[in-house]
Amino acid sequence: MKTAAIIASASALLLSGMANAAEITVVSTQATQEAYLELVAQFEKATGHKVTTVFSGTLNVQKRLADGEPYDLIIMAGPAIDDQIKLGKAVAGSRVDFAKSGTGLAVRKGAAKPDIGSADALKKTLLAAKSIGYSTGPSGLYMLSVFEKLGISGEVKGKLKQTPSGVFVGTLIASGETEVGFQQISELVHFAGIDYVGPLPGDLQRMTMFSAGIHAGAKQADAGRALVKFITAPAAASVIRKHGLEPA
């Protein structure tokens, strides 16, 4: 009788949990993808919630939101979340910083790794490179300012190849379309067919913060907040660092 009561109680709890389980929809840019997916798997196991995520480039995410696609949670660079709040697509006050990433350089797998240990070394490497890849996301926009700081915008302009939104710079490097390429470090370290060289040196480096915000039309806002709390908890720091990012 006692065993039967325990089983019945456990079954009731399980059914209750299933009844309360939420289907959370997320749209996210790609810089935090690997760390996020590992943390989401832990979250789903711990809570019973189901998370469905669409990953794309910044421009594509902005278009999806502008077109009115429904989501519960948005993950983008912090300033982009702020923009979505201003546009009324994300809830005011819902931004929570998740992780930050620097910009780095990579070459095709097995190629000689150039010296980028100082601003002068980076400048020489870029002037010597036959072609340079960069993205349409925050790192790509920032690299254009780096070229200006180095005083080589004119010299490298004809060498530049920008990826379409949602396409990793690693694709250009691995295929040989560009000799070197720049993107968020977290988007380079795991990419097949390339070798990560290192981060931008010294004062040329700038960290980009990636943040989460609740979509204004969220159907599962509370579950979305629970997910944000989980992926930004102190326990998530080791997973975040493992994937080339730093905790917020």
C-alpha cells in the first residue's frame, strides 16, 4: 500500500510537471550558439520545458522581428536588444546580459598562422593578405573601424569579402575564398576547416555584449525569464567560457 501510494504521488507530480511544461520559442544571433545550446539542454532536463530556437545573422533576426514573427525570447547584441525595445518588439526593462565575446582572426586549417600580437603586426598581416573575410554582424562593423584606426582602409578595401547575414566567416576561410577572416571568437573556435589564430591585440580589441530580452508578444514570458535566469546563473560560467565567451 505504501509503495503504491508513493508511485501514485510521483505519477501525479510528473503529470503536473508535464501540464506546466512550456514550449519556449527563441530567435537568436549566432555568436552565443554553442554555449547557449549546451545550457538549454541542461535547462530542458531540469525543468521539463521545451525550447525551440531559430539561429541567424543579425540582419536576418532584425527582419524576422520586423515582419512580426512570434517568439518568446530574443538573444542579440545588447545594443540591438535596446533597439528592439525602442521599436516595441521587446519588453522594456527585460534586457539581461548573457555573455560577451571579443573579435578574433582565423586562417584555413593547416595554413601558417600570421603574427597579430601587436597593432603593427596586425597591420602588416592585413597588408600582406590577399583577401580578408568579415561579417555583417557587430564584429564586421567593428572591423571596418579597426582598418580605419590602422590607417589602411584604402589599401584593404579591394581585398574585403563580406558574408551574407547568417553565414559564418569560417565558410569563406575554409573554402579558400579568403586567406584570413575576422568574426566573434566564439564563432571561430569550433568551426571546422579553419584554425583560430587569436584575438585582436591590445587596445584594438572590443568586447561585444550579447543579451536576452522578452519579446513583446511572448506567450511564455515567465518560462522565457526562467530560461534567461538559468543561462546567466553563476553555474553557467564554465560552459560559457568553454565556448570562447566570457560571462556577462
